[in-house]
Amino acid sequence: MTSIKEQAAISRLLSFLQEWDNAGKVARSHILDKFIETNQGKTAPELEQEFSQGASLFLVRLTTSLRITYMTDSCLEKLLRSIGIFLSAVSSNRYLIEFLEVGGVLTLLEILGLEKIKEEAKKESVKLLQVIANSGRTYKELICESYGVRSIAEFLAKSKSEETQEEVQVLLDSLVHGNPKYQNQVYKGLIALLPCESPKAQQLSLQTLRTAQPIIGTTHPSIVDCVLKVLGTMHLEVQYEAIELIKDLVGYDVRQALLKGLVALLIPSVKETSKLQAKILSGKDLLKWGCLGHGRAVSCLTAAPSSDPSVLQLTPSLPMFLQQAAAAKAIGVLARNDMSIAEELLYLRVVRGLMAAMGNTDHSNSQRLASLTLECFVQMFPLVAEHVRKCMGEELYQLFLSNAEDLYMKIDSIQADILAANTVNVTKALCLHGSSYSMNTLYGSRDSAQMAYLTHFEEDVESKE
């Protein structure tokens, strides 16, 4: 027989459950507020004690209410937080299984895709998915099998809250760890996020890709084009993460494609530049582009040929020029970090590309960054210095040596044209001098494997000459 104390506890539980069952929207909201306030952080045994060993009876009511009302957003945030108290409690595996058995994962994922649901409720849904994913490999697989990667990635791209987006990043990071069956799916989902319009989503995806890449071990062919396109961003924090990822990727099988792509960005194709037409946008439009109110983006604006001083001109060439400047910066970072990469870049005619970028008077940042990177190559390789000096002429070369960073402010239009139209071919000079000269004079001693690798670049260039 049960004791009087146990009977009283059971009576209180039944009374509480009856109160919930008979309550309307407002009353249930108050019940949830009190439950959250008094039970936050409790362990599973403590919850059972609170509910006289009948906590699951209240959990099933919460999950039922969630499935019935989640499309209407009725107390949704509070419902999710209350369920979270059960799922995140220590020793709560039984609660987790009960929640999953009624389709909890599918409900949480569907919430992320509903437009009418408030952002705070969606954030709570993400937190619950984090709890589920952190419970083990089986649960991560369940989320992925429920088309979770697509739903989560799409939500990251569309979310307007940076705080929520950071929670999504934590979830994706969890799904890529300890999930060998579906880690490639998460990896591809992160790559697919790179072209999205949200700078924060791009930044977080790039950060997570850096974590995921060593886990995956191999690269996906599309990652090169996607990362290079991200370099056209106006947001420096995104560009920084892209360059950091590029530094990692040169250690994988996409190294040659990545270096070729970076060098190609230094000289935009004639086909692309011929399509450019000036567009006049109002100050409001420019704010949407992120051009106004940020000192770092001032170079993208030029005075429009209009009597209205509030109207500014933004040309469609801007993303191309931003890519050019970022490519020059990335090449400089790679060359300074690794001599072998600098050597490979020489065979890809990087010197010609950098000098051409220095002559781009339409984008001063391209000129500045290309000049700084070229200075790096001139200091590293005497042969490069010789060819650059010959092309620039003594006066311009001395200006370059004296202050490479400020050179763009001192050159005239003729000197800019000389740089833009240069035909410097250090690679050709290396080939004409023969491998003995290029390997010993330019590079010094190298092991046989690296000699063979560099010779491959020579032969490739010779075949194109």
C-alpha cells in the first residue's frame, strides 16, 4: 500500500495534469512560465521527484501540444524551452527516446522552415537539435536521415539573427564530428552555403569548413570555385575566413586548381569586362549593398554624373575588383607562408597578373594589395626583380621600392597603362635559361621529389607557349 505522503503527491500530480488539460492558451502560458522558472537545470531524478515519478506524463502532454500547435506559434518558444528542460537533464535518455518516438526531430526541423514562426522559437528548436545531436552518433544519423542537413543549412542562410546563426553553426559542427556515415553530406551542405546572400552565414560556413576539412580528408571539386567567388564579398570578416580556408586547402589535391584560380582573378577576362555597364543607385540602395557607413567600402563609390550630390554610382565591376584585390592579398599570404607555393605561382605567371592589377586605376585596393604582394616576390627572387625593373623602368621601379603600399597614389595614367598592359613572363625566362639555372639559381637545393614537381610546371608552361 502507498503511504499517505505518496498518495498526496500522486493527487497533486493528477491535479496538475488536469489543470493543464483544462487550461486555455493564457493559462497554459502561465503554467509553462512557472515550470521553466522552478525546474531549469534539474536532473532527471529531480524531475521525477517533482512529478511523483510521473514526469513523462507531463512531457507527453508537452510534445502533443507541440505537434498540434507549432504551426500557429502558440506558446511555441515556451513549449520548446520546457521540453528542453527534460531533454537536457542529466540521465534523461528515457525522455529523449520518448520525444523521438513521437516524431520530435521532424517537428523541430519543420519549425525551421516555417516563415510565420518567430526567430526566438526557431533558435530554441536549434538548441533542442543540438541536445539530440550531442547525445551520440545514432541521434546524429537520425537528424541527417530526416533531411536535417538541408533544413538546417537553408535556415542558416535565411536567418536574420546572428545569435541564432551562431547556434546553427554549433549544430552543424556537432553533426560533422563523430558522424562518419553522413559527414560528407554535412560537408557538401556547408559548401552549398557559400554562395548565399547572408554574410554571417558565409562566415560561419567557412569557419565550419575549416574544422570539417581535416575530418573529411578529401576535397569536393566544387569547393575551389565556391571559395574563389566568396572573395568578391564586401565584408572583410568573410574575406578573412575565405583566405584562412584557402591556406588550408593548398595542402590538399585542389592546390594547383586553387593557385591557378587565384592568378586568373588578377586579370579579369575580356568577356567579363566588356559586359560592364554603370548603374546609378540611390543612397538607400547603397546601404543595402553595405557600401555606406563602413569606411572599408568607401573605394567602391564614385561620384555620379548627376546634379544630385546624394546620388552615387556603383558599377557592376565591383565584385570583380573585390575578387582581384582579395586574390592579390591571398597570393601574398600564401607566398610568405610557403616558399614552394611562391615558386609554383611564378610558373603560373603571377608576376604579370600582379602588375596588371597594379594598373587598375578603378580600384585602389587592388593596386595597393597587388603592389605589396609583388614586393614580396621581388624580395624573394632576384630574377623577378630583374624583370619587374626592366618592365617598369628605373623611375617607376625606384618609386615601387621606396614605398610599395603607396605607389598607387604616385603613378600617372601612362605608368598605370604600362603596368596594366605588361607582358612580363618570368616563366618563359626560366624555361629559356634551362632547368639548371632555374632550379639552382632561383630556388637553391631541393630534394628530388620537389624538383620533379616543379619540373612538371615548366613542362606544362612550355607546352602552352
